[in-house]
Amino acid sequence: MKWIKRLLALIAILLLLAVIVAVYLVATFDANDYKERIEAEVRDATGRELTLEGPIGLTFFPNLGLRLEEVRFGNAEGFGDDPFAELDVVDVSVAVMPLLRRELDVRHIEGDGVRLNLARDEDGRTNWDDLTERAEDARDEAVTGDNGEERTATESRLAMERIGIAGVTLTNTRVHWDDRMTGLQATLDPFRLEVGRFRPGVETPLEMEAVVNAEGGDLDEPVEFAMNLEGLMNLDLLSNRYSIRRLNANFGVEGAGLPRPIGVSLETDVALEIADETKMRFERVTVGVGDVRLTGFTELTGLGAGEELAVRSELRSNTFSVPDLMEDIGLEPPKTNDPDALKRVALDLSARGSLTSLELSPFLVTIDDTRLTGNARWDTSGERPLFDFDLSGNELNLDRYLPPEVEQARTEGGPSNGERDDDDDIAIELPVELLRGIDVRGEMALERLDALGMVMRNIQLEIRANEGDWRIDPLEAQAYEGQLTSRVRVDVREDTPRYELAADLADLDIGALLEDMQGDDARLMGIGDLELDIATRGNTVNALRSALNGSGSMQFSDGAVRGINVAQVIRRAEARLRGERLEEDEPNQTDFSDLTGTFDIRDGVVHNDDLVANSPLLRVRGEGSADLTDDTLDYLVNTTIVGTLEGQGGRSLEDLSGIRLPIRISGTFGDPSFRLDLEDILRERFEDDVRDRLGEEEDRLRDRLMQRLDGDRSDDAEGETEESGERDLRRELERGLRERLR
């Protein structure tokens, strides 16, 4: 608003000069004969050159009028040869009769083709500083009495009240601003101003249209700003209070990297007070952008030179849709899992501070079903903006706002055939520049948080961000009947983002957690503890899998492993060995009373060599790996039977008790295969036992043979009997072996 104040002051100075010239010309009657003298008087009064190139027109009654054409007013020293001001036409008249009563009644003032060249040099000096000083001196003279003494407040008010202007019209006006301190170049063109009948302290209609084009300085790209406003203006010159009531303004912004022009509407009562401190207040504010409306009030103090700007504001919005707003300003709305996400947003803010440090306390933000309250601070005094906050809320469902691709990757997983197609890879596009360009320091408490399918309650977290290094440490919550303590890190300081997660979950229902995360039946069920410390990096989902490294441990009880029924695998192998078919109607899972293990992750491959699971029937030991990059398995489960296994309609397998039964698991996550070679195991298990039994049977049969030999001493009969006995011995041994194998 400073430039408007300065512009009005400069226009007032020019009008004052026109009035002075008019009075002088009336006294000398033939103004055209005195152009050189007029120019000399102006030069003596202002120190600048005035050039009157066009004719001078005068009227004497009933109005004392002056019409000037083609007028040039010189620039301040050190600001070049371009004129400070140029006028194609200016027409000013004063009523004669009020002058006799010492009243100044200016008739309608018209100006056409007004051009101003405003500038500031490298030292901060403007090319109107000298005129401002002279205008202040003239004002001081206006409020003093005839004897040179300062007028009383009543006398000054009476003097001001004697001034009246029927109206002001400015057309085809152009103002150029050259700021050599910052390199900013701005042009106000066109500019049109209509002011109704003016009297100090009395409201008068105001209309203004303007277009500003600016480039350079802090602007990365040129910008165009259009303005159209109307209202009731009140200029109280004595008390230095200026206001516009019922201000109705429309603004348009184009350029500056915006994809399309943006329109903003403003309705308010605005007052500017220049006293010990320059202050501006906006009452009954309504700001509109698209379908968004902000209402409230705003107060700015410290607007004068050398003063520190301060802001105080209370604003409340209607319920609006963020996607609709983004479309209105030419931005593409984000794609979210929930098509109705971000369509019910509302703000209720109380702000105070300065332009470099603004505090929001308290504030309420409503996003769909989420209500966040607390306080925050926005500080731009450092190298990067700092956002400091302390928030609490009812619930937040992050899954609603994630891209659909993330939800698809979470719930559908990868291909089940062990092969991944790079064309199906999902890119992870983070707002890297935003994450690097802002520092964050804050705390948050939520009653409920939904993220990646997981549900957590009573969340407490602290977040820190510095130059692109984002950390949530600690993050504590209640989750799945247990307690979660974790820390999260996202580092975008380099071209490839890095991710870290450390989590400690105690008394966790792992089955419920996995089902929520995967959107499908969990492979592991049970209650226990899980520790995880992992890190990865990448810009795609496949890259994150390939670069995953870390370690973890687990300890669960009273659960089950789905996807494999160890007892059923053993029964199936035993039935196949006997040439039978097993009826299978049991759940495809292995129950356990306790399960423990640790694992390491290296470049996307999970290694485990100490899995231990126990149940009343089985003792299980496992070792192997799972490759997350291609969803393949290579795992060995060594099972020992410690009880009696009975299949549906089958017989007990007591002979397998105590035998180590290795089950090889291979294939993919989606289609694993299980292999158990029971025949080789049994052959190895009973090889020594069978050999001993064969020896015993051989001795027994030989004894029987010798007894038969004692009854027959014939040499020929003896040979035949011995040969027959050996055949019988072999048949008995083979029959015994078959029985034993059964």
C-alpha cells in the first residue's frame, strides 16, 4: 500500500503546483506571455525545470480555471534526463465566490496522459524526496495562522473543512518504477482514477483500475498484476487518517511461473492511520479465490519507514475442496486412493507476528474427518523457512491421500512367478525441492493413525527436518494389542532418497498387523515381540527392494504359520510311500506354541538360520533365505516328531518319532512348493537295524538247518538240504525287511 500512498501524494503535489500556477496566471492576466517567468518561479520553488510546451487556457468567472497542455516536469539530480512527470492535458478550476470567503472550492480536476517516472538509487534515495520535504513545509504553513503561530486544533480543522474538490478524473496514466537497489522494474499502465466530490473527513466515491507489470529483483519470472476496485474514500488530512469503506476489489495475477491467471476478490473496510506509528486495519474482510472464502480481520502496524512491520489477524474459511481449488489456479490435483479425499477442508486461524516470524496460535484445521488443533510458527529469518508446531488431533487416515500406485503395490504385491518386469515398476516421486527447502521442528499427538493399512492409536511423535534430512524420533503408539516404539528417517539431500526404519513392537498380534498391511490373509499368526532395523534407498519400489539391508528378531507364542502344514506334508509323503492316497481336509497351517528367530537382510535377500518352533507334536528348526527382489524362496525346515501324528482316517506314525524330517521349501511367495523324500529317510533310518535283524535271522535259520542236518547224514542229501536252507533263509530275510519298512 506504500506505493498507493506515495502515488496519491505525488498527484496531490502536482495538483497543488497547478493551483499555484493558476492563481499566478489570474494575477498576470496573459499567462502565455509569462511562460518563462512561470517556469523560473517553479524552478526557484522546487529546484526543478518546468517546461510549458502547449497553450495555457484561463477562465475567470464564475470559475477561475486553468488548462495546461504538454507539460514536462524535470527529474531530481542524479536520476537521468527523463522527466519526472509529463502531462498531456490537465484542467483545473476554482470557484471565485468561495475564495472571497477564504474557502477553496476546486471544481472538477481532469488529467489525461499523466506519466510519472519514479526511481530509487543504489543508496536508497528516491527522486521525490525533495518534493516530499517541500510538501510537508507547505502543509505546516497551511495549519498555521496569519501571524505565523501554529493554529489550534479547531482552527486547523476549520481550515481543512474549507477545502473542497468537486471530483478528480485521471485517464491514460502511466507510472514507471525503477529500483536500482533491488533491480526491480515495474510499470503501472494503464491507470484510471475516478474520485467523487471530495472534502476532508467526508466520504466520497472512489473507482480505480490499474495493471502492474514487474520483473527483476526477487522475481524469477515477470508477473502481471491487475486491479479493479471501488468504495467510499475518506481522507482526513488533519489527523492523517485515510480509509475506504465498503471496498470491493478484484485482483488478477499472471506469470511468475503460474500455469494460468489467478483471480482474487476482496471485500473489506480498510483504514490507514499515520501517527506515531503507521497502522492499517482491514475490518470485515472477505477474500475469495475460486470457491474458497476467508473472512475475518487483519491489522498491520509499523508500515512507516524505519518501523518494524507487525501483523495481527483472525481468519476463518468456508469448507472447500482442495482439488477444485488447484484446478481453478491451473494446477493438477494429486491422485489419491480415495477420490473424495481433500474435498472437505476448513481453516480457523489466529495469527500474529511479522512477515519473517508469524505465529499461529491457536488454529484449527479440518481435513475431511481429521481435526487438528494447536499452535505453529513460520519463521523465514534463517537460511531456510522454519515451521515449528505443536499439534493434536482426533484421527488421520494417510492411506486416503497416498497415490493409488502405492496402495496397489501394498495390497497386490509383486509377480508370483519369480520374474519381475521393470515396466511394472512403480516410481516414487517425492516433492524433493519442498523437502529440502524447509526446516521443521514439531510434536504431534493423534488418537488414531491409519498408514499403509496399519492402525495405530494414542500416537505421540516428534519430527525434525533440516535441509532435506527428515526424522521422526520417537514415534510411540499402541498397535495391535501391543506397544510400538520406533523411529523413521527420510533423507533427500542427495539425488537418491534414503529411508530408515527402526521399530520395537511388544506384545504384538502379528497376524492382525500383517493382514492389515497386505490386505490379505497373514502368513504368520501369534502374539509376541518383533524388532526391526532396516534401511534402503531408491526412486522406485523395485530399487527399494534391491537396496534393502538390516536385521531383526521375533519371538511369538500360541500362533501358526499359514501356507504349510508340516504334519500334513509328512503324512502325504508316508501315504505316497505306501502307495495310498491321503484325504486332505485339514487347515493349511502349522500351529506352534512358541516361535523364535533372527534374520539379516542383505541387498534385498532375507537370511535366517536359527528359526525355532515348538508344538506338542513337532520340533521345527529352519534356515534359508527369501529374495524380495524376485519373490523367491529357498528354505529348509527340519522337523522332528515328538508325538503321534494321525491323519484323517490314517494310522499313527510312531515309527517316525525322533526322526529328523527335512522339508525343502522353494518357488515363489505366491506359489511355494514343499518336498519331503521320506523313502530315503526311512532307508537311512532303518539300515543298521535291518542289518542286525538279518544277522539274527541268519543265525536262527542256520540253527534250524543244523538240526535238520543232524537227522540226515547222507552226503548227497546233505548238499541238497544246505542249498534249500540257504534259499529259505534269503526268503525269510526279504520278508522281514519288507515288514520292517512298513
